[in-house]
Amino acid sequence: MGAEAVEFVVDGGEEGVFAGVVGVELLAGVHLVAGLVELGPGAVDADPVGDHRSSRCAPAAHVDHEAVEAKIVELCGSYNVVRIGCDPNYFTRSMLRLEHEFRLPVEEFPQENKRMSAAAMTLYDVLQEKRLVHSGDRELTEQLLNAGVKPTPHGWRLTKVEEDGKIDAAVAAAIAVYLAEAEARAFGPSFADTGGVWTIGG
């Protein structure tokens, strides 16, 4: 991914279970989903219910947050990560450590209706414009297909199509795309760049 700006999003699940880290790179106007960090057996406690990494199983294991933090630090050393959006409900301690100990660009992204509706509708627009691609990762694909929408007073947001399906990676992807679009707009042409003068018809 070179020096292009990358946004990472960390989404949590029930009972403090870590659910997914999704990275998005905006290159020539197209969002490339850089990857979904999957948890190896060493990062997850024994799960008596089954393999919670399948998006068809309810998560029942607890995750080694230090292992997740270490992976994020590693990724930030490899890529030009400009924003790391986190759900503070399940990742507060790690957010503070990543920000203060490792000086990473961590920010809260609370998942209230207003923010999540904006993220979902941004993802929809990007999909409609055919500006989103990913590697075909099975787990990411499955979680995207598990996602539907529900209305809120601020627009619609992502929700599960079926109760036992996981959509954490889909939610993280929506937030990452939203942050990447916001970052791109923030560095668009300014009055200083243009002098406040535009020519019409020539």
C-alpha cells in the first residue's frame, strides 16, 4: 500500500470480545479494503461454544487485547496510518495505551445512530459509484452479506439480517470508508490553493 493514507477501524462485540480490525486505503478515488485482521488461536481463549471466528457463531471467547494492540502497532509501522477509529465501549483501555504509549492517531467513534447512519450511507454511495474493492477475503465477504439496514431518525444504519450472523467487519468497513472519505475531503482544494477565483467556460 506504499505511502498512501490508510484508516483502520477497530470494532468490538458483546462481553468485551474483540471483533475485527479493518483497514481502508483510498487510492485514485477507489477504496481498497486493505484487510481484515483475523484472530489466531493464540489470541483467543478457549471457546466452548465453537469457533467464534465464523460469522455464523455467537462470540463466546475473550480476546487477548495486548495481542490485538501489538498487531495494530505492527500495522502502523508498515503502513501510513492516519486515523484509527475505535468503538470505545469495548476498547477503551487499549485506545488509551495506543494513544499515549505508542502515540498512534486513535479516535473514538461511538456507534450512535447519527454517526452510524452517516457511515452506512457513505458506504452505500461508494458502492453505488463502484469505488470499493477488497481481496475477496471469505470472512469479510460473509460479514458484509450478513448486513442489512434499518431506519433511524438520522437515516438508515447497518444491522444483522439474521440474529446469529456477525457483521462487525462490515460495520468496521463502513466506518473506515467514512473516515477515509472525510480525510480526503479535508485535504481537498482550499481558498488558499485557488485564490478564491474560478474560471467558467474557458
